[in-house]
Amino acid sequence: MVTGYKAARNRSLTRGQKLANRVLVAVRAPVEHGFAHLKNWRALGKVRTDPRCATAQVRALLVLTNREVSR
């Protein structure tokens, strides 16, 4: 997992560290939103099969989710 910089009690973040945190948040937010949307699909909670078989199901759900979100 990639985490951002944190300020210490006696030291604030540098301008570069703040910029790095902003870039990380900009990349991370869409991914987190994608996972949140996938969790809404109850079918994923019942997947108890080979991951290769579940991949097709996850891809199909991603297509449906993208269509729903882009409306």
C-alpha cells in the first residue's frame, strides 16, 4: 500500500511533500470509488470459485458499473 507523507508534531510538510500527497490523492480517489461501487454488487460476496472464473464476472460488473456511473 502506498501512503502519503505525514507531518510530525514539531515539523510541517515541505512543499514537495504536500504536492506528492495531492498527486497520490488524485490517483487514489478513482480507485477507491471503483472498489466502493463494486462492493454494492452482492454477487461478489458470494463468489466462492476459482479466481480465474471470477475474473469474467468482475469484468462484467465493472462494465455495468462504468455505464451506471457515466450516466
